[in-house]
Amino acid sequence: MPNFGKMVFYLTLALQHLQTRSVYPENADLPSPKATGPQFDCSICMEKQPLGDSIECGCGHLFCVDCMGGYLSNAIREGNVEDIKCPDKDCQTVAQQFLVSYIVSDELYARYEWLLLVAGVKDMPDVVSV
């Protein structure tokens, strides 16, 4: 099954690369990406970030990719994978599985899937645990 989140990410990077190359000569000093273009305030690190470095849980709250990656990775390492909520304290939106697969390492994503499976089996009344 194709990973559409990663495909969109790589297509966006390719488009940004093509746009940069067409505007700036090969040896020109490029402006800092944080100094140009639309920005947003990440409510985790409280810093202005380029809008292109944002991610959201499906609820509209934007976070920088680094902060969201840390948030999701920490939840998975601690085993808290059932209903990982948006980091916004007032939001109850659950982070979608494709978002988790897009952000965290393959190793952590495998742990995430395993923990979800274990939690699902544990809730099945006709399955005997060993």
C-alpha cells in the first residue's frame, strides 16, 4: 500500500527544490528558509517555524515536524499508543495512524503497530492471554 503522506512530503520537497533553482543562480546566497515565506507559531516549542515544516493531527492545530516527532516518539516509547491525542491541551482529536507512520522511524512505527495489536487483542473477550 503506498504511503501517501511520505509521497506528498517528497513531492513538496521536489517542488521547493525546483522553485529555488529557477529563482536563484546555482552559486547565489540563498535566504534562510526561516526568514522567508509564511510562518506559524509551534505551540510546543513556541517558536516561529516555516509553514512548510508544519504538521497537524487532522484538527487544524499546527506543530513543527520536530516537535510532533518528539511527541509521538515519546508516547510510543512509553507504550501510550491507544488514542494518542493532539498535543494541544484542549483538543481531543486522535492522531491518525498515517501521521504516525509519516513522522516516526520505521522501528518506532513497528513498535506502535505491535502495541496497538496487543491492546486490541487484550480487549477481545474470547482470546485467552498466555
